[in-house]
Amino acid sequence: MLDIVRMGLERRDRIAAIWVAAFEHDPLMGWIFPGEPARLESLRRWWGFTLDHLLPGSELHGTRTDGCVAYWQPPRGDEALPMAQDAGAEFVTMMNELLGELAPSRMEALGRMHQARPSDPHWYLAVLGTSPEQQSKGLGGRVLAPMLERCDRIGLPAYLESSNPANVGFYRRHGFEPSGRFTLGGQVLITPMIREPIPPRA
């Protein structure tokens, strides 16, 4: 039986490597970082930054074999989730270094995605990434299961944004439904999806 475990930052570099490989050809990442020769290094810095600045109460779930990792952010209601001031400055510096004059438009787009999030409390699936050699083995669904079961138990929705139309069907099979669509940069289709909790059977 495949074990799904809570992961800690002692696996930071391995988690980042999984996400780099998983999102190398993702439409959103390709738009944010259009320079293909430099994209892998940009993604390494991007995911390293993400892991170094996890929001309080966040959880990383993955397989013991390190093939698939999900990053969940905790319910915050309608409260804003700004980065700490030093982290925000570090993020802006990183984006300027990686993207130059493209940085403002990319950061504005990311802000638009944040503004689209529901105001009601929910668990937010910020990242789900599976290494290419482990894809199509059912790992993603198994990694999602513990949090989706918790959402059902406590009566909270789960939310995500799909940046790849090919993944919408996968998420629908796990109870998520589109709650709208919008386009970033005139070319990247973003599909917000929400999964309402399933009440326990009587």
C-alpha cells in the first residue's frame, strides 16, 4: 500500500526538484518564465522561494517515494494573506532578477489569481506536482485524499486554480468543479475550481 505522509522541509530540495520537473511545461509557468533555456533555473528559484516561505499552518503531503507532493494553505476566511514585508521584498527582487521588464506584468497576473480566491474559509491547494516518471500512476489522487477527507469531516470546501486545461478532468473526478475562467496575458487559461464538502452518510 502506498503511504501518504506529512512532509517536512528536511526534504526541501527534493520537493523543489519534483515541482521543477512537474511544471517545466505547464502553460502558466511557461508564460511567467518564457525564456526556455533559463526556465529550469528560474523554476528552481521559484519553488525554493515557495518552500522557504510556507504560510503558517500550511501542510505538505506526499508519497514516501517522493514522486508527488501537494502544498495546502490553511483556511483564512476573507483575510488577506500578504507575505511578510521582508519576504515580499525578496520576492520582488527575485522576480526582477529573473524577468527584468516582464516582472511587473507577471506579478500583476499573480495578484489577479489571488483576488479570484473565494472569501469564505477553505483549504487552498496551492501546488500539486508529480514527477514526470511517476505520472499516470494514480499518485495525485492518493496524495489529495487525506485533505479532501478532512474537508468532508470538518465541512470546509477545497479550492484550486488549474493552469492546464488537461488537468481539469482529473480534478473533476475528485469532486472539484469549475467556478469560472479567466485568461492571463491573453494566452493562459486559468480555471478556478472548488470542491464542496461531501456530508457524511447517515
